[in-house]
Amino acid sequence: MSETLPRRKVLNVVLIVVVAVGLIGTMAGVMASCTGDGKGKTRALSDSELQLLSRMRMNNLSDGAVAIKAQVGTGSRLSNIDGWVDWKRNLLYFSAYSPSSNALVQARPGVIAIRPGDPAKPVTGSPPEIPPADGWRVRPLSFSGEDKAPLDNLIAFLFLMAHDQPDRADLLKSLQTQWVRRDNANGTEVDVLLGPAVIPQTAPSTPSPLPPLTPQATPDPSASPSPKEKPADPLSLEANGGAVGYWLDADARLHKVETFLGKDMSTVIEFTRGAKSDFVAVDALGGREIAPRAVSDPEATLISAMRQRDYRARGAEVTVTLPVLPGALRKAKGWLDWQRGVVYLSVRDIDDPSHNVFLHATQKGVALRPAGEAAPEFPPVPAARENWEKAQWGDLSGTEDLTDLDVLVFEVLGMGVNKLDDVKRIKEGARRLRVDVLNGVPVGVFELEATAPPGQARLRYWLDNGGVLRRLEARTATGGLAQLDLTPGTTLPALPLTVS
């Protein structure tokens, strides 16, 4: 929690960041793809070709945003990808469509946001530059178990393709890299080079020689030991993320890649430079780009009055957008009364109505009551008096039972107190992330956790020019952000002070 304003302890979130190693195609498979018949005459890379490959990822980062088109799989399993990757912002945005499904996708390293499309109105071609604001499901990228998918591998692979300095040509030379052929990519002459998906940072160690043979006991013919998989040669491309065919021009600009993102999932990605887009991240992935800096004296004074201004505003209508694991979406509507210390919401799961609940919270604790499949948009007033499951905040603190919604509700209840906070402490720890507009209202976006790295605090506070809180954001277990939006000036119904 913040070290600037008084807070209570809440559960920490662990953000999942993963690297795709060993998930790309084998050399044999990619070689066949690049040469057509798998029998093309190849050779080791020359020094100049190693330099091309070593500069590729630095050039990608320097170029920033490029358009991408990809085809993953074949036949009935063919999926098309059309959109952009921005290596400077670490942000992907594309449409993904096949004969049976379509969706919009955004991603940052380690996390993906998906907006399922309407089967009756499939999205094909490049996505809208201004992404839809609602309907995004968020989850961490997955590379194992039942959740693994070629789409996750594709996203992780694309993020691996940019770096802030050249790769070491001597390390690439030690691997089984190869020149495949000369070719043409949309009118540009290129060399097709076979290289690793993951660039080594240190020289791979060669396997130790086998120890000398020693006499062994005669094996029991009835024994059937389980076979052990032979470890990959550390100099092979398979041991370095897998084999990839890179189509590079004379300036080490990448025009195309060919690889396999899973068994029988051949993949071709084309890159078009100059076709840039000014797309922004959706709110679930943080929204517009931030530039964290220390708050100014006027900003610190504004923040110090936030809780008092909230209290004097009395309350607000509340709207919550909450991504939840394993990739679902919940929304809530209701009211907040800061002066009486009450939040009352109707929470609806967009994908599974069995999770619909009414939520009632005070400074002491939170209570839930099943709302049924036909849960109303707003909770009923007066509230039902029975069948509420109650918990004290102190009992939830630091436990797995504390949900991301609990964190939002708990925090927003504490944002209405009839007193000023310490300007000096705020100036020492608060940061301004950016200015923005929310529902037509200019706001400043701030974080107050002095111990968190800039831009990585658990909570974000959106304040209008009068110092009233308009949005509270929280990082969730999905890796994305949840939003609790406030509309002050709303006439509040008679909210229940207690439930049973």
C-alpha cells in the first residue's frame, strides 16, 4: 500500500513474465520450410552475414512500430494475424481470425488481452486504430499445460525480437547458424539466414566427454528402465529457443520470418516498415503511455486534499471493470457514500453468471450475497437482509481470500476522510504518470507508493482539477489493470448501513 497516505495491508500481486525458450520449431522443420524441399544447399554464415544477424534486433527496436501479417498453421487450423508490433513501447495489437473464430488481441510482455469477436460480424484485416474500450479479457501468457497455445508463443517470440544493442556475433557464430539462399521480399533483395529464436548471452558450453567404460553387472532381463531423452546439443538452434528463418536485407532490416510455433504449426510472419499506427493500449493493459516524474508542489497540494474533497463530494455512482483469472471479465455497478462509509454493488460475470453477486462493504468488512443468473445492473434498494456471507477486513488481509475486487473496494472506502494529508510526505513519494481525459473530464494520473519502481505501483489514482477521485486502478492477478470509475454529484439512494 501507499507510504504517503494511511493504508491497511493488502495482498501483493505477482506479475507473471515469461520467456519462450524451446517452444519454436526444430532445425529440420524450419529448414524444410525455408528451402521448400529441405534439400537446399546451405553453408555456415560468413562474418558479414553474422553481422547482419547480430544487428537485426537492435534495428527492430530502433524502428519501433511496424505492421505485421502472419499465418499460423495450415488447412483447417490456419489462423491469420494482421496488425502492428511496437518494439519501443513493448506493445502488440492485431486481429486474429480463422474460419471458426475471430478476436482482437493486445499484449505486453507476459500478458495478453483478448476481445472475442462477433461470429456474425467477423473481424478480418487490420484492427481498428482506436480499439474498443470494453470487453477485454486478460490473462498471463502460458506455455505449458492445457492452456498453452501457438498464439502465446507467437507473442512471446515477437517480443524477443528487439534489443537495445547488437547481439554478439561471436556467440552466434558458435551456434549452428546457416545461410539458406538469396530471395526477394516484396521487391527487396534479402538473404535467408537460419538462426536461433533466443540469442545466447554467454558462450554455450559443449558436453563433457563420456567417462571411460567400467565393468558393469549383467542387467536383469526383466527390468525395463524408462528411456531418458537425450539432451539437446548446446550449440544447436533447438537448445536456443528453436530454429528460425530470418529474411534480412543489406541493412539488417527484417522483412520476414519462417518457423514452427508448435507441432505442425508452421508460421510465416511478414514485416512492413513505414506502415506505422498510433494505436494505444487498452485500459486493461495500462492505457496511454506514461512518463513518471516527481509531483510538483501544486500537484502535491492537490493530492493532499483528495480525501477531504471526496468526503465533501459525499459520494458517487460506481462502475467497475475487473479482469479475472483464467481470462474472464466481471463488471459491477452501484454506489459509494464516503460520508457514511458504504459501498453497495451488483457484480456480474460476463462469461459465467454463477459468479454473480451483490457486494456490500463498510470500513469494517465486506459481505457477499448470490445475485442469480439474472442479476440486475444495479443492486436492489432496499437490500435483502439475510443470506449474506460476511468477512472482516482484518481477517482477509494477507490471505488468498482477498480478491482484486476487495482491494479496489477497500481502497476507495478509505479515500473519503474529512482531513488533509501531509503535503511533505506526498511530495517525497508520489509520482505523476500522465495527464488524461476520462469521460470528457481532464484528469491527472498519479501513483503514491514510494517503494514501487516508477510506473509499477499497485494502485493508480485519477484526480480531476478539483482534487476529486474519478478513477482508481489496481493491478490484478491477471497481469492487467482493473478500473473503478466514480461519477460524483449523483443522487444516492438510501444505502444499507448493515446487512445480516
